[in-house]
Amino acid sequence: MAKVVRSEEVAPQPWANGGGTTRELLVADDSSWRISLADVSRGGPFSSFPGRRRLLTVVDGPVLALVVDGVDHVVEPHRPFAFSGDAVVEAAVPEGPVRALNVVADPAVSPHVTVLELGRTSALPLADDQAAFVLKGGSEEAGAGSLVVGPGEVTGRSTVAVVSLDRG
């Protein structure tokens, strides 16, 4: 059985800049990466993570508008968006609050997120360097809002955001 982290059981923590809250779902033993879930209910600056890579995926809510180093971006649900932790980022929630899955990693780790829909009888195997955040559906063991940590598998009709962390 894979390790399961239920987001509702993880206490929210304030962002480093105080502009929102996040729930740290999983952190590497060597602190080379972390997977967290952020609630963005109002506009404002994002915290910086100098020397890190960032990958953000809106998992609940409408769109997130970002200005990254002066360039406008609209981040739509389930569409991963990568940017530098060194970037100056200003956010807006023009259509209402969003929840975002965030991966922050050092340069030696390449994070990837793929959103998949699984059928009722599907089983998605996860390797050691993968985790899957259940967006909708899931199983009794790992329903919506759960992070399934590899090695293991995700079962049941669901929509999942698969996080892969490649070293090298």
C-alpha cells in the first residue's frame, strides 16, 4: 500500500510573504523538492524561492492570472505552468479563488506534472520518484484531495495530477 497524505489533515501554514496559505504535502528528505497545496483567495505577490524551479497547477477554481517578471500569463485549471523561483511574480484571481498544486525543486531536479483521467477499473502505477494528487474521484483509501506517494498505485475512476521528479 502506498503512502497517502490527505490534504485536509495537513495544517495550513502562512506563505513566507504572508499573502496566502499553503499545506506542505510532501518534502524530500534532503529538501531538494517539496509538493504543496496553496489557497489563493486574493491577489498579491508570490513568495520567491531563489535558485529553485517552480511548477504550479491550478487544481480547483477558475483561472489564476500571473505577471511573471513583467509578462502576463493566464494559468488555466489542470495546465501546469513552470517558472523560476527567482522571478518576481504578482498574482490576481479575476474569477474567484483558486487552489494550486505547487512543486518547488532545486536545479538538480526536473519536476513534471501530467493530469490524467482514469477509468473505473484503471490502476496507475507510481514509481519511487512519483506522486499523484487526486483531483476528483479516487478510492476509499485515497479520495479527492489526497496525495498518493510512490511506489504504489492509484485506483478507481479519478482525475489525478501525476508529479514526476527527475534527477539529473
